[in-house]
Amino acid sequence: MNKKYTIKDIAKLAGVSKGTVDRVLHKRGKVSPLALEKVNEVLNVIDYEPNLIARNLKNNKIYHICILLPDPQIDPYWLPCIQGIKDAVQEFKAYNIRVETFYFNPEKTKSFTNTNETIIEKSPDAVLLAPLFHKETLDAIKKYDSLNIIVNTFNNQVESTLIKNFVGQDLFRSGRVAAKLLNTILEKGHIAIIHIDETYKNAIHMQEKERGFRNYFSDKEDLDYKITTLKLKSPNVEANLKNFINENPDLSGVFITTSKAYQIAKTISEIKDKKIRMIGYDLIDENVNNLNLGVIDFLIHQNQKRQAYLGITYLVEHFLFHKETPAITLLPIDIINSENADFYLE
């Protein structure tokens, strides 16, 4: 039952030469229909599985994977991705895999476009990218596909049949989860959906979160909430937020769609006469500090480290072991409060 069949064994059972079996297994060269039928019949009976690890150790091809990541020095949200990349590289270090990481300025579309052009010049086998800018991402994906470069994405989903795999969360449902949380800790009032520092029309991830958030409340028959969208840009985030709060004294809750909830928490923590509830994203240090202080009520953890790790792993396993890559891998939507945050921190 557990016998490991060699090419010689298969050739003997099928009544053909070892060369014929080799051509069938590796799908190269010409094989007569009769010989092909005989070999496949034997393979089916013995349930043959090729030793892909041994095969790839003998393969001299080096698979080059490029990763396109927003610069963690500008936005610390992306910092855990670096560890996810390192973990994947360490896991597959025995194989012929070369992983190269490139950073772009998350505040500038031109930086994203230029970095993609730099990667194209490298002629990699595959690219894993975070599609921060929707329009520019679609343009880049088309270029990669025209050059037969595989593209996988993570964190933010874009609609394109040219993408082989996406790893991340269902951002529409993520928005609904945030709405449910606020509805649980509020009875009524004015809620602001706050987008910070990104061009809303070109940021599908923010649109999806807002769409899910509003969808949750639209399903409720008795709506005791007024919902407003507020878009803030640096360096005037604090001043414009203060103006908004002064103009809307009934404000009772905020939902921040990016990892920059701490910027809103600073202003809200200075309000002494009432409590404004806060839901934000991601376990960066400033957010966790405000969570523990009680300024932020809940954070939604997107597990960006896991996203980057899986994105690379799918590409490596495709090249080395010919594994079929799932089109979409959705990660759990983790709800973090001050009581469980420590379990998610490394």
C-alpha cells in the first residue's frame, strides 16, 4: 500500500520504456495515444504522486517574486507585513525562490506608479501588491499580465479577472461589524464616518467599509441615528475635527476607516463634558494605547502580517508544487478591546 513507485516500476507495469514514462510525467515530448493510455492506467491504479520537492530541488530555475508595499516608515500599519514576508522567506529558503520587496509612498500615486515601473524592469515571475490606489492598480495589473507576470493582491480587493489570488478581509462585512459594535454601545445620536488622508474616490477599501457600515443601519426599521461622512486631510486633521465637533454638539460616535484612529482619539480625549464612542482599525501602538485608556472602544484587527505571509506562500506553492491557488482567501474579522488586545500583540 505504501510502496514508492519509481519510473522503472511504472514502465515495467505499463510495458513501455522509462523514457516514455518520463515524457508522460513531465508532459514533454511525443507519446503515442496507446502508450499514454497504458501509463495513465498504471498511474491511476497505483495513485501515483510525483515527488515535487525532489523535482524542484533539481530544478535550477530561480523564481523571482516582487512585493510592492506601502512604506512602513510613513504608515506603520504596514510594519507587520515585513515580518510576514520574512516568515515566508525563512520557510522556503531551501528552494530556488528570490523575494524582493519594494516600497512606495502611500500618500502619492506617482510613487506607486513609478515603483511598478521599476519592478517591471526586473522581469519577475510574480508580483504581490497592496492595491492602495484603485485606478493605478488596475493599470499596473494589465501591464503585468501583458508580460505574463502573475499578480496577487492583499489587504484591499480590486475587481479584476487578471488577479490570481486576493488575501484579506471582506471589507463590506467589516463595515457592518463596526456598525453593529457602535449600535451596541449607543442608543441614538449622530455618528461620523471618518476617512483620513486618502482620496476617497480612488480608495475602494474605504468605500467598502462605509458601504457596509451604512448598509447595517439601513436594514434597521427604527433608525435613531444621523450618519455623516467626514473626510480629513493632514496637516489639518485636528483643526477640522474640532470645527466639526463644535458644529455638531450631538456627535455621539465615530467610525474611522483607516489605521489612524489615534489622530481622532487625541482630540476626542480632550472633551471632558461627554463621551464620544470610537471604533477604529488596527493594532498599531498609538491605537492600542488609546484603547487601553478607554478613548477607543474597539479596534478591528486586519492581521496584515498573515495577509502578506499567505500572499507569498500561495505564489511559492504555485511555482514549486503546482498547487491550485484559491481566487479569494478571506481572513476573520477580529474584534479587539482592552481586555483581549494583549493576546494579539507580539
